[in-house]
Amino acid sequence: MYTSILHHGFGLSYTVSYSIAIYATILSLFLLAEFVIRSILELRPDTSAKVE
């Protein structure tokens, strides 16, 4: 998807758009993982081990 947008939409050569798309995909995967961890899973600290 990134490759076709960059190649057809912005007129970059295929090899350049493919290289940029690889890095954009890696970055997107990291950002998506961060989003899932922070918002969907909502990891909370363990509160069952309270010491009184």
C-alpha cells in the first residue's frame, strides 16, 4: 500500500518508494503495537498483593 501510494501518487520511482515503504511498515508496526499495549490491553499494576 505504501509503495503504490508513493509510486503512483507522488511519482517516485518504484525502487525508492519500495525502500521507503519498508521503513514505514516497520515504524507502523511499532506504533500499532504501542497503541494496542497502551489503549486496548490497558495493563494495570497488580493490586492483589497489598501489604498492610
